Amino acid sequence: MKDEEYCHFNSKIIGETRYELIGVRLPDLRNYAKKLLKKADKPVFEDRYYEEVLLHGIYIAGYKCDFERKIEMIEDYLPLIDCWGICDSFVTSLKQIKKNRSTYYPYVLKYLSSEEEFIQRYALVVLLDHYMTDEYLSEEYRIIKEQRYSGYYSIMAGAWLLSYLFIFHFEETLRYVKEEKINEEVRKKGIRKALDSLRLNDSQKKILRSL
């Protein structure tokens, strides 16, 4: 599964990480995780390599247990996250959150209050990936406005969330951005990300360019 060319390519895009890269593609890791999940014995992860940490997260996401136990496993895993690649891959794998939004939401708020950059990013990406519903819309607007961002990757996650709000709730988000004072970097980068989307039409993009 090791691919040295992919390893070199991936090392350039994931940013700084304390883990050594091997060069295994994500689909291969997902397939391997499926094999591990079928075994009776739970594997021991040493978490020395980037791909091993990714595999560990995929395994947690796929492990069958009640949601309370899943929350504990997630909590134990979060300190391992030190770059956007591990963060975002883990979040997209956590399909159970959508079925347990109200139960998990207090934990999202707890992680948003962390001073750790990638814990904040985790929470913000969870919001855009699992809470993009009418029920949580006002909460997401509140969070974007009030969040105290801890670093670049937290800010970028906030911008990503704002861009999703433009895509799925254009009129409400346009009004929100005009009326509310939000972090300027999040505002600018969020608009830029929304402009890159193929889901907004030309007239909507023209409005965004005028902001």
C-alpha cells in the first residue's frame, strides 16, 4: 500500500505534523479498517505514523458500540489531532453524530471553548459536516460571531463553515454578514471559499463580490 510519490505529494499539502508519513492513500486505509473491524480482537494503535493515526480514527468511527462509549473514544482520540488532514478525515468518518446531534452538541460547544487550534477546528468541522440544518442555523451564526479563534486552521474552519452557510442558506447568510460584525479573516476567506463553489449561481457570486 505504500506509495512514495504520494507520500511526497501529501507531505506538501497536509502542513506540519509530528507524525512520520508512510504514503498510504485514504481509500486503502478505509478498506484496511473494515478488515480490522471484522476481527474479534481490538487492535493496539501505537500512533507513530500519520497513516496509523488516520487508521485509528477510521476504526473508532466504524467501531460498533453505544453512543456514550463512542463519545469516550472520540475524546481519547482528539489529542492526537495535529493537522487538518487527520482532523477532517476523522470528522467525515463519524457518521453517528448526525443521528445523535442533540446528545453530542454540548461536546461540540466544549471543544469550541478549547484554546487548542485543532480541537477548535474539529468542533467547527463537525458543525459544517453534521449540523448543517435549520434547527442549528442560528447557533452556527452565533458561533461564527462569538468564536475566539486560536490559529490559522481554526480560522480556516470558521471560513469553511461560513461558506457552507452561503451555499445552503444564501439569503439568511447574506443578511447576517451585512448586519453582524464577525472576524474579518473568517468573513473574507468564507466569501472567497463560497465564490469557489459550483453550487452558487452567477448572480449570487456577483452579490458576494460586492461585499
